[in-house]
Amino acid sequence: MAEIMLKGYKCERCGHTWVPRDWKEKPRVCPKCKNPYWDKPKKSK
């Protein structure tokens, strides 16, 4: 049995992980929560 490791992205807001279809450019929004700040963690109060 072979193991495969895939690179992907993780949303810092909702925790969703995904593998993009196109690796040429960085995703603009998270596909689940549609947040454009998916790559920046929330600021705590």
C-alpha cells in the first residue's frame, strides 16, 4: 500500500482544510466560510 502526501490550505477562521484545483495562485477566499481573511488568524480581545 502506498502513502500519498498532498499539500493544501487551512482556513485560520473556520478550520476547513482543502486541496486547490489550481496551484498557480493563492486562493482568494475559503471555500467553506467564504472569508477573504482565511490566512490570517482571528485577533483575540
